[in-house]
Amino acid sequence: MKGYTATLPNGEAVHYVDRKRYLWLLSVLFPLQPFFAMWLHSVYGNEWLLGVLILINYTLVPLLDAVIGQDLNNPPEEVAHQLDQDRYYRYLTWIVVPLHFVSLVASAWYAGIQELSWFGILLLAIVVGLTSGLAINTGHELGHKNTRIEKLLAKIVLAVPAYGHFSLEHNRGHHRDVSTPGDPASSRMGESIYKFALREIPGAFFRAWNMEKDRLERRDKSVWHPGNQILQSYAITLVLSLLLIVAFGWVMIPFLLVHNASAYWQLTSANYVEHYGLLRQQDESGRFERCKPWHSWNSNHVLSNLVLFHLERHSDHHANPLRRYQALRHFDDLPTLPNGYFGSYLLAYVPPLWFRVMDKRLLGLPQVQGDLDKLNIDPDARDAIFLKYGRD
């Protein structure tokens, strides 16, 4: 297994081996899950089997995360640059881009040629959307990198779930405003995921659109100019959608609408758990402090990190957004989720349980120590929260 060696100032050698090097292939294979569901249906003929991935992702993965546990190991900083420059890791993110298209097209083909009921078609669309939500995660990793090919690949892969505005909104909007009341992609204490979705999904789009509109206007160009980065990705989505409709019929319209909504929900779920209630403090001039690792909820659970390109080490990502997934680090005393993302999503889908578990964690953080003024609180829930936790 490949290792990395560096020399300390005192002459001591540091050697590091990434024992998960080939396990990162799980992030490449994970978007191909719909093939397993279609195989099960083709063998047994039961349409309920098309939804088996929902059970796997939201039951088996959280259980395995709990059993396997966490990985708190970090690559030494002395070899971080070598690890970052190892092209094997970036090739994995490149390879998965066409696989997202393969998964969607194959599933659309199956929905179009099989004699499925409306229930079966919609169930398959939900499942494929769940895995296409991973295309946004792939676009997330690629879109942060300062190479032309990776930025282009991000634009292309985001066309699969019809979320072409993500890279612009995430990089220039969310990373700037994260863990502040004005960020539509940062959830607030006391805000349910369902209320958050109604704020986050349109809010993220309009923030991205307005930023791109301003950029083009500064160059004396219309927002509808071909150079509009959002429209470029959506043009790919449009072409792909039309081809699927022509190839497999009008059933593709509800199929794609449900697929896209399911993919959007995966991103919303991630955004909801990543910054819940956390707040960057302001100085006397009203300027927010620089984003620190404790402004994001973190998870070191092994399996879900291996299938999400280390997305769950979100604290280091926000503090160092250019750092590649394989080099993201764990820090002590971070806000920590009770499980990996899939288990945390399940908790979030039942708001009373989420509030019961997470509000206590929020208040107990070293940076908060029970001070509600240090939290990003939903204005509609503010009075109830202050009353519940003993503040007048």
C-alpha cells in the first residue's frame, strides 16, 4: 500500500499510509445502487423491492456506522501536500461523474420499458433521486477545486439532479454566510427540517441567480447570456431530460420531477444537519468572525464517510474549503452528530426527536455553555426556546 514520507525540522522521518485508500472506491460505487434494486425486481417481480435502497441507506448504513464506529485518525500535516497531490484520489471523483449519468439513464430505461405500476415508477424515481443526490456531493467536492477540468466536471454532474446553481451558491454564498442568520443553507435552532426546506431550496437558488446576474451585469452582459454558469448546467439538464422523454415516453416527466425532488431532499437533509443552530459571533462593527471548525457539525463515522467522499468531516472542510477529501482532519471538542449523515437524517425527519437530542448537544458545546445568545435561533421558536431553557 502506498505511503507518504516527510522529514521534520529535527530530522525525524514521518511516514503515513492511508489505510482507506482503496475503500474510497465505495464513493464511486455507491451511486450505482439502483442497479441492485432493478435486479431484485427483475428476479422476484415485487415492486416493493425497488425501494430496498431506502431500507439499506436509512437502516443498515446507520447500524453499521454505530457498530464500526469512528475513525479519529488524521494524516500528518507534513505529508498533507503529498496526499493532496496524489492524483489517484481526484481520479475517483472524475470517474464517478459519468456513473451518475449511467445510473439515471439505466433507471429511466427500466421505468420506460418495464410494465411498472405508477407506484413502482415513483418508487424507482425516489430511489434513483436518492443516489442522484450524491451527484450534488460529487459536484461539491469538484466545485471547490481550482482546476478547469474539475470545475467543468462539477457543472456537468450537477446537471443530473438539475441543481446547476449549486457550485456558485455554495462556494460564493454558503461559505461566505455559513452559520449566520442570513444564510438560507444554515438551519436554525428550533427550525424543523420541513420548515428549513421551504427556506433553503428557493433561497439558495435566488442567491446564486442574483450573484450570477450581478457578475454578468458588471461585464455589460445580460443574465441570459450564454456565459451564465447556471444556465450552462441547466442546458445539459434540459437536453438530457428531452432525450429521456423522446426515448422512453411521457412517463419520464413525472419520473424526472420526482427524481429531482428526491435529489434536492438529500441536499437539504445534509445542509440541515451540518450547521444546525451554530452561530458565528459578530464584532462591534457587526462583522462576523471567520468560519472556524466548530461552526459545523462533524461526524467521523467510517462507513458513511467512505460513501460520501468524507463529506461528514465538514468542520475541516468549512475551515479549509480547498483541502481535498482524503486530507480532511478531525479536531477535538467539535460539535458532533450522534451518527453518520444517514442516521442523522432519520432523526431530523422526526422533529421532536431531533430537537430532544440536538438541542442538548447545542447548549453543551464548549463555545456555547448554555448561552442562547451564542446560537442561531429560529425567530418563530425564540420565545419558546428561551422559556424552555430558563431565560426570561
